[in-house]
Amino acid sequence: MAFLDITGVSKRFGGLMALSDVSLQVEKGEIFGLMGANGAGKTTLFSVIAGHVAPSAGEVVFNGTRLTGLSPSRICRLGLCRTFQIVRPFAGLTVAENLRVAALYGSGRKLSAVEIARVVDAALEAVDLSDRRHLDAAQLTLSGQKRLEIARALATGAQLVMLDEVMAGLNPTEVSAMLATLERLRGDHRLTFVIVEHVIGALMTLSDRILVLDHGECIAFGTPEEIGNHDRVAEVYFG
Ligand SMILES: Nc1ncnc2c1ncn2[C@@H]1O[C@H](COP(=O)(O)OP(=O)(O)OP(=O)(O)O)[C@@H](O)[C@H]1O
Ligand SMILES: [Mg+2]
């Protein structure tokens, strides 16, 4: 069975089908890209997987456990964590304190003070925020806040991290740096990622496989190269 196995997930908001019969399998250690125009259903799919939104149909199985009906905190403790499209660190807490909260409450393990300090240090290091650990989280640049979102996921001990537009609003230099960070995380920390990104170049570079959603339906699935040559994708994206 795949690490993350999504079968026939649909989500209806009133008269709108935000997701229609979506199925996908993510293997351990891969970077799985999710693509689609505004309103395609990408964030809704993340919300269903992470337990923030109940699906109208279908099921999600992570690492052998059925997630449907579980709370977001329970799902996080199973090792599956998401970042939010709109970053929301705890303002008034420092960068390191934000990570301490994640390590304390997100992991589901009882950690000693020494272990928590070690987890926080490792998360800071992993996203290159060590030098900004004492800064109020609200004072970070957007790029820094996106890194903090990733670090918070790491501090919970997540094995699979869903990243919702971590490149959005970053300048080209910051995008390159973020690409390098994510590649390193996959390599060194053996993490699995599902990423949503409008920065198509970055998505193509990072992803092993990509699924394209359009109005809640899967319209294409394949390697970045296959997606780049896909007629229907070109039509949806470029008219
Ligand atoms: N809580 C909600 N209630 C009603 N409709 C919703 C809700 N959340 C999302 N939608 C609708 O579902 C559709 C899919 O939204 P979603 O946010 O998943 O798209 P997206 O692919 O993440 O778009 P974007 O690229 O703009 O972030 C949209 O039409 C949106 O308006
Ligand atoms: Mg979205």
C-alpha cells in the first residue's frame, strides 16, 4: 500500500463540487506535485487529508491508518502535517518559541526539555532560520515566515508534509533557496512532500509526479515531462 492513499474523495460545498472522485497515491520519499488553476480544489484536498474538512465521499489512508473522521491534531500526531497558504505563526512568540509549541503539542510524544531543545534546533537548522531564532515570528520576512511554517511541521515530527504555496510571493532568489532547502529536506530527513505551487517552474523541478486538478476533477497525472506535454493541461493553463 502507498504511504498516502486517497481513494474516490469528493467534497461538495452546497451546489459546488470542489472535489470530484479524486484518487492518488503518494509513495514514501517522493515529492508529489498538485497543480491546478485558482479554485481547482487544491487547498480543499489538503484540508480533507489533514482533517480540517470532512469529505462528502471517499477515504484517506496514511501509513496504513484510515484518517477519515480523525481530528487534525490526531492526524498530525500520526505524522502527517500541512502548512497553510496564508501563513499564521504565533505573533508575540519568537521563532524558536513557535517551534517549541509545535514540538510540545504536535508530536504526540512526551519529550523532555532537552529533547524539545534538540528538536527545535534541528528544525531551525533544517530551514536555515538558526540565526533568527530570537526574532519575534511576526518580524520575519514572508520568506522567513514560510520557512517557519515548514519548520513547525518538522518540529511535530511529521513524516509527510503538505506544502500549500510556499513559493508564493517570494522573489526568484528566495525561490531558488527554497528549492534547495526542500531538496535537502527530502534527502537528509527522508521526508515525503505533497506540494501545491503556482510557480510552475519550481513545481516541475521538484516533483517526481504531478496530478492536475481542474474544477475539482483530475485531468492529468504523470511525470513533469508528461504534464508539460499534456494537451488538456496546456488548454486549461494557456487557453
Ligand atoms: N469552506 C468553503 N465553503 C464554500 N466553498 C468553498 C470553501 N472552501 C473552498 N470553497 C470553494 O471550493 C473551490 C475550491 O477551492 P480551493 O481553495 O480548494 O481552490 P485552490 O485550488 O486551492 O485555489 P487557489 O489556487 O486559489 O488557492 C472554490 O470554488 C472555492 O470557492
Ligand atoms: Mg489554495
